[in-house]
Amino acid sequence: MNPKTLFSFFPKWRTLARRALPFLLPATVFALWLYITGTTVTETNVNGETFETPLINPLFLPHPLTVLAGFGELWRDQLWLDFRISTITVLRGYVAGATIGFTTGAACGLSRNVESALAPTFNTLRQVPGLAWLPLLILWFGAGASGKTVLIGLAVFFPVFLNTLQAIRGVGHEYIEVGHIFGYGRLGLLRRIVLPAALPGIFVGLRYGAGVAWAVLVVAEMLGARRGLGFLLMRSQEMMHTNHLFVLIFLIGGVGFSLDYALRRVERHLLRWKRGFEG
Amino acid sequence: MSTQSFSTAATVSIRNLSKTFAATGDAKKNKRSANGDGGIVRALANINLEIAPGSFTVLVGASGCGKTTLLRIIAGLETADADGGFALLDGAPVRGPGPDKGLVFQDHRLLPWLTVAANVGFGLENLPAAEREARVAHYIALVGLNEFADAWPAQLSGGMAQRAAIARAIASRPRILLLDEPLGALDAITRLRLQAELERIWREEQITVVMVTHDVEEALYLGDTVVVLSPRPGHIKHIQPVAIARPRERESAVFQELRRQLLEELELRSHPAGGDTAAYEI
């Protein structure tokens, strides 16, 4: 396109507008929040004195600046240590659960015998919601991080296991034949054909598992822990530090987003060959 | 002649080859019509065929005549019946698929997670990197895909994908190139163009080619020999040498006369319409 024509400006405007679109909703909500918490109403008490009072009780909805101050308070109260223990626990549990889920899923996908030996048991255990294991795990491991690592491992294991198994089973015979024609043995077929072909399905499990892991951890910390972001949530509520609740919710959302974003970047890179299909 | 030409184009001998499929089950075996013979389908019966090194042989026949099965047996993807003869490659029985037998399918079967260049180099993993790259570049140039070496298969048109599949099949320097209706899914214009390309590649690479097609004109344009197969059970009905000078003119009288004869062999002339011809859908 000729950059000197008037119309060539329009595509630029359009891309700019499209880039800005995702920020429209959060910006509106934030503006509304600022407005509501910044508005006061005049009330008269029994003595006939008038005074200014916030439209909404700050106990329910604190001003953004109060939330910012709440971050400072939490930080001085060693928020970093709670943040660290939560993220490290979730990463450890995730890596363990995903690794075991992937290997057993792949083994079951590659061998009907292994599947017959393992899959029925796993499918039965899968019916137990992850958090139902928590009381038992606290009994065994205490309220510390190790029990929660196991819990997250369990919660991540099942989606990764199941999706890996399905993905490997779904690899088309026509690609296996291509591997045969070029003389690849079992290991070569696995490395050059089966795993790359199954990767999109495997990533479905990995990303789903990441979301589950973080959710399970935060709830587990709320139910029984002495540290961590979930524990801080419960403590802040009991102490009626609503602004701390907001800080923690932002933080928890941020970690969840970052986990998913990191996985999405890896997926985009590894599955870049698929972009042609998805437009 | 290309300096990278094949010094070892193979002789193929098919000896008393028979193949039966169980009629039930496996949908991948493309023979479905049972012939009432105790639940089995005789896909091929007593096939004998000698294919000279460096020649271009075309198998034609109605669907269900076993031409694809024959090709897959030569490729080593199917085995003949235990007592049903063999396919020999330079005198040695075919024991299974391998890089000495290049195969192009009707669907291109490029691996979608590899670029065109990586697909072409797929069978060359054991070569040193420099040699592999040179080989890949040579074959990509041979099929005219230089500008698409780094493209993903999903970005290619049907014709380009099939060119890449041909390059992949011959990059590992097989002794024989097997083509299973490689142009069957392409539009008419691309098809004519690729027929000429195939002839050029065959000439430059001096390789033994066996091709399956249901297109009589394509068979006559490309083949040194056209083998007509007939179904129930699949057997060789006629072997037609094509002694027309290349490149062949499809409009020439001798071409048209051979075409008429072949269609007759395929019984497309004697049953011009309706009823039975449905079974000879070509």
C-alpha cells in the first residue's frame, strides 16, 4: 500500500483500536471504582450536625489508594515470604504432577497392557475431587507445604494423564506409516512422529492442569495452612482488612495469569506450525 | 545427467503374488467387498510382473482391483499371503518398509509440525548436517519449491504439498519410487503440470518408478509400460508397452488409439453407461 495516501492511516487506527480494546473493560471498572469510593454524601445526625460520609462503607469497598497502602502494610508484614511459599509449592506440585501424568499417560497411550493395568484405577480415583484429599494429607504431612505439593501433584496428574493418553491414541496411522517408510524404529517413531503429533493434545492437559493447580493451592491454604496467600486471605478477612483482601486477590490473579501466559508462550512456540490452521 | 543421479535403480520382480484379506474388521485394508469365499477377499491372485531398472511402470484398473495393495506390498507396508509368492527388489524379497523404497501417497502426508525443508530431510537423519542440507536443497530445487523451504505444510497448496512429498520420497535416494495416485486429489490444470514434472524428475533422477493411477491418459503420458489390473480377484489382465517418443502429445493419433484400446481393456467401452459400469468406476 502507498503510505502517502490518506486511506493508509485507517488500518493503523484500526490496529491501534484493536490493541486498546482488551483494556477498555478494566479501565471502565477502575474508573467506576475510583468514582464510587471517592464520592461522599452529606448526612445529618440527631443533633442536627451535618457531615460528609462515603457513599459506600470502606469496609466493603476501600478506595484504590487504601488498597495501595494495604500492599505496603502487607509487604512490611513479610508478604514476600507468603508469596514465595505459595508459588514455589505450586510450581513443585505442578512439575511433579505433570511429569508423572505425562509419563504414565504416554506409557498407557503406547501400550494397551499398561493402560489395562493402570487406567481403570486412575479413572476411579479421578472421581475424588482434589480437595477431598486435603484432610488426609494434612493428617499425614501436617499443615505445611509438603502435603500441599502432593495435593497439587494429584490435581495436575489426572488432566495431564488423561489428555496425554488421548492425544497419543489420536495420532493418525497415516503419519506412523510415513515413519515406517523412512525406516524409523520404535524410539524414532515416538520421538519424530508420535510426540510431535500428540503435542497439541498434551498441551490442553498441561494448561488445564496449571489452572487447577493454582486454584487448588489457594483453597487448600485457606482451609489449613500457617503461611501462603490463601492463608493471608482468611486472616485478612477475620481482621476485616478489606484492602488486604483486594491486594491478595490481585496478586493471586496475577500469578494465575502469569502461569497461563508462560505456558501459552511455550505452546505458541512449539505449536507454531498450527497457526496456519487457526488463522 | 544430474551428478546426483541414481546409480542403483532397482529391478522389481513380482512372483506368483497372492494376497487375501479377512473381509471383517480392518478398515485400513481397502478391500471391502466380500466375494462369498468364506469371509475372505482375494485382493490379488497370482500376479507375475518384471519391472526393468529405470523404467516407468503404471498400474491402472477399476477400484477394488488391488493396484494399491500391490504397490503397498512392493513398499513393504503389506505382506503377501504366507504361501502367496513374493515381491523381489533386485532379487531380494521385500521384508518391510524402508528408505530404499520411496512412497508418495494420494494425500501428501507431509508432517505438519515440520517445515518443507525438514519434511524433505525427514529420511536423512543419519547424514552429516552439511550433506543433509545440500541434499535437501537439491531436491527442493528439483521440485521447484525453493521459496517455500521454510514454509509449513499448512501454508502450501495441494500441488505444492505433493511436490514436497515427491521431493521427500526421493531425497533418501531410494532404489524405487512408488506413487500411489499422487495426483489424484489435484485439480486438472495442476495435474497436467505435475505429470510433466514427474516425467522430468524421473528422467533426471534415473529411478525405477511404479505408479498407480485411475487415469488412463496419465498412464499413457508417463508409462513405459501400462499394466491393466482386473478385480475379483485382482489379476493382470493386460500389459501394454507404450512405445511413443517423449514428451508425448496427448492429441496424437497413436496416443488416442492406445487410449481407446486401454479403455476397452478396462471394459469401459463395451459397457458405455449404466448398470455394470458402476463397478468399474474409474
